[in-house]
Amino acid sequence: MPSLIDTRPFPPVPASFNLARHVLARGAGLGDKTALVTLHPDRDEAVSYAALIAMVRGFGSLLLGLGLVPGDRVLLRLANGPAFPVAFLGAIAVGLVPVASAAGLTGGEITRLAALADPRLVVADQGVALPDHPAPVLLADLAAWARQPPAPWHMGGADREGYIVFTSGSSGTPLAVSHAHRAILARETLHRGWEGVGPEDRLAHAGALNWTYTLGTGLLDPWTVGATALITPPGTLPAALPALLARSGATILAAVPGVFRQLLRAGLPPLPALRHALSAGEGLAPSLRLDWQRQTGTDIHEALGMTELSTYISGSPDRPAPLGSSGHVQPGRLIACLDAAGQPVPRGMPGELAVSTADPGFMRGYLHQPPPKGPWFRTGDLARIEASGAVTHLGRKDDLITAGGYRISAPEVEAAFHDLPGLTALAATEVEVTPGTRIIALFYEADGPIAEAALHQRAEIALARWKQPRHYQHVTALPRSANGKLLRRALAALFMRPSP
């Protein structure tokens, strides 16, 4: 049986559509129901659906009054807070194109990204680094935006440019990803196929709002179904999250695996409202999922995705993933595992995951690059589709380690150590010990160094000889992005040769 799974038909795509109108359609009838809560350590800042929609449409009027026209791009330089989603949806509401960016970028970094997107306007919070770009700057002012008259929804083709986000790409060079208004329609398949979110939920997300995981799962999806979104302000430490979650009555928690690990280390108070948790951004270790289940009595449902499409493989409350797998293909998706020639491999064989370019959630393309061609987009993820249809993620193609002439999956090496007592996070990579000599090194977080004999013993039990690390190194913290994702390419710089 070939490793091709087709769960179509895709959701219908209307001829005339607006992403922001679609997201807020249900909220238009909810009035004073809380749409958004910012969880501060000493208080909650709540925004109703009526207030949210007034600010979104008022901001759209302000932008049109400044002379912007549909299709113009607006660069967002906003920290975690209500202004970010208001500006994002307000621009889309009137046919403009918001460009999401991380507030923590330096002036040089955001200047390079602005050159890619070429915005007509920059909307910024005080103190956030601005690009060296001729576009004028508008400071965020929610009260002023709410006083503007409501702008009419700009309706048009669902394929037109809706928003832009950035991804590092396989080379590490940032790429500007253009998404269409239709992208929001594809997310309806994951409301049940992954998130299990409904109108009575209070969904908390611990990530930065510019990240598509947070933006989609943390804001757009709850609002599409009429639920309440919970976010944290800049500078919120993981150690503060347990108290915030308990106070807020969160029913769903979304985060990266590193946040779940830190929450377990900090100790969690009773969370009687919590139904389940969601994980994405990097692989979820089976041992971490089990530890969470034991301590909270709830499950973590993992999803596999990418900036170019959002998630497409996941576990869910209705269909939990078999332990060790990422879950099943979401409804409405067409995927396959391909060989080097672009043909689906048999089930049970590893291959490169590919998604259909006809998926309504698939990007329009990268700015300043030719549009994707052909029926498949190769994701760079290696996976195996089992006979049951469950998908086991084997890591990124660029996570492969070359040592001793063998090609080895870094996640496979890491999996051998996940449940070792005292170890809280780890990452494997290859390092060059002498010119031309490369070995496997395992970097790990723990309260203190773990006896190397115990590490060697675990490797000998769980891994073939050629897969065993030759170097173990304790680090205070593994290198991670602002969104908590492991920066595997930065590991080699931490390598310290053992003393002779």
C-alpha cells in the first residue's frame, strides 16, 4: 500500500471572501462575551467581542484615512498584547496585508525583513526596534482606534494576498511567506482534527503572537468558534504560568514541548478546568507526554506543521495519537511520503513528507521567488506512514547526522535518552573534533552533570554502535529561538573538547 493519504474534499472556497470577517462572524452575535484576556501577574485585562470588533473595524478606517489602498502592506512591530491581533485583523478587514514580525528583532534584523516585504506603513509599540525604511510609523493606540467609525469589509477573491509571515527556511535565511485569505478556511479541519476547541473553551497560548502557531491556534481559531483566547504579556516567565493558568480557568493550553517541560519542573497546582493540551513547533518526546499525563490527568495532543501550511498531521481528543507517533492526517488533507524521485514509498518505509499544493491552506508562495510548481510541496520532514495510517516523524532532513559513513536521525538518538532520570532536555548533533573527523555529540540540560558512565550505558542498551554519541556535554540551556524552538545549528558552537 503506498504512503499516500487522501482525506479530501477540501473545504469549499467562496468566490468573495474576507479572512477577518470570517474570523469575527460568530463574535458579532456574542456582544459582551470575553474574546481576549491578557494574563498579567496581578490582574487580567479583558476585551469583549463587541470591543474587539469595534477596534478592528475602527483601525481599518484609520488606515484607509491615511491613504492606504487594498493590497498595501503594513509591517507590525507590536509586542504580545491586544494591539497585535487588532492591527492584524484590522488591516485584513479593509484589504490591506499585515506583515507579522517578532517584537524582539534588532534594528538590523527588521530592516532586512522590511526590505523583503516593502511595507507602506509600520505600526509599532513604543520601544520596539524599527526598520531603516521610508515607510511612516504609526504608534499603537487602541482607544483611538475604537473611536473611529467601522470600516466596511473589503470583499474579494479568496486567493488574494491576506497576510505575510516569516520563516527561516532550510538555509536559515528568512523567507517571507505570503498567505491568501482562503488560508483560514483550511484551519476548520483542525478545530476537531487537532485542537478540540469549542465556544465554551478558554484557550491559553504561551507563545509570541507573530508566530503562526500562536496566531492561528491561540487567537484566530478560538475567535472563529466563539471561544475565549488567553495570552501572556512580554516577559512572562514559564515559572509564572502555573498560577496564571489556575487563575484563568484555562480549558486548553497550547505551547512548545520546552514550556511543558519547564511547567512540570516548576510544579503545577491543581488545574480542574484543563481538558487537554496542544503541542507543536518541535517533536514531543513520548516520556514528556507521559509525565504530563501522570501529573495533570490530561493528555497532550501533538501536531506536525509548517509556516507554509499550518498543521496537517495531529492527534486529537477524539483520536489520540499512538504513543511515539505524531498522529493521523487531518480531514481535508492530501499527503504522501516520497522517495528521491518524487514517488510515494510503501507504507512502513521512511520518506520525505509532502503536502498537496492544492490545499486551500497552502501558501501563495515566497516573496521574490517563483511560485511553487507541481502537485507536491516537499516539507523537509522525514516520516514513516504506518499500515494503520499513523504517522511517525523521523526528524528533519537537515537533522540527519553524518558520522562514520552513516546517516543518522538526530531525534532517534535523542529518543534513547528522554526518560533518563535527572535529564530535562537534550539535543544531538555532529561536531568536528579534528579536521575531517566528525562525531555525534549529545548536549543536555539537567540540574547538574550526569555521570558519563550512565549516559554510555543507556546508549549501549538503546542504540546501535554507530548511532551512539561519542561526546556528552551538560549545558545550562540549549539554544532556542524566541518561540522556544531548538536551534540545532547553534549546538556545535557550544562544543567543548574534553581535557586531555
